[in-house]
Amino acid sequence: MTLIEQYVTNNHFGKTLGMDFKIIEPGVVHYYLTIKKEHLSTPKAAHGGVISAFMDGLLGVTGLSAVEKENKVVSTVEYKINFLSPALLNDELIGIGKVEKMGNRLIIVSGDIICPERNNIVIAKAMGTFNAYPAEKAGYVV
């Protein structure tokens, strides 16, 4: 089982929220989430925590996709998020993540969350720093 497959199997939090992703190429990822009733904090709009979790997942998997061939995983050091528009009930969101810069241990990743069915309105933007480290330390078998 690949490291990415192990990540998918063990990411129970992402499954609970209904998140999914596709690696376009190492360092470029598309993430997917449909806003459901369970995600709402008002009658119409998603809680900011859902969008934050979605963004953290997007940025993290983007970093992971860039280092998994080295048998490394990543952890979030920090990220800054800007909420630009609300995500509404039934919105099908797409997150687009891209590695901006890679060092030996630190990876800088950017992300945008958009809603294609609402004219690609930008829901949130973020920039984050991730630490790459050996997968064994996180409990993965490589």
C-alpha cells in the first residue's frame, strides 16, 4: 500500500467531513467537499471551522504529494487563511493547492477554495508552512 493510500485509509477526520482529493501531479492537488446540513453554522452558510479544516487538508495533502516518494509525511507548522465569501448549503467546493517552494524540511503551500457553480467565486485563500519528516515517525509502514 502506498503512503497516499495509507493516508486515505487513516484520515478518519477527512472522511467524517466528506472530503476527497485528486493528485494532479506531485505538488498540485485538487480537493473536493460538498457543503451539507452538518457543516452549517447558520441556516444557509458553512461554519468557518469546516472551511479551515478543508483548507488544512488541501494544503497538507499538497505538501504530502510532493514528498511521499521520499517516504515522508507532513505536519502543519502554520497557515493563514482569508475567508472571502460564505460557502452555502449544497455548494460543491473545489480546493486547488500548489507547492510554492520546497526546502529540505519546510514546504510552502498555497491554496484557493472556489465554488464553480457560483461563477468560480473564491471562498477562501491561504498560505501555509509544512514540516516534512519520516513517515515511520507518524506510524506509517513504508
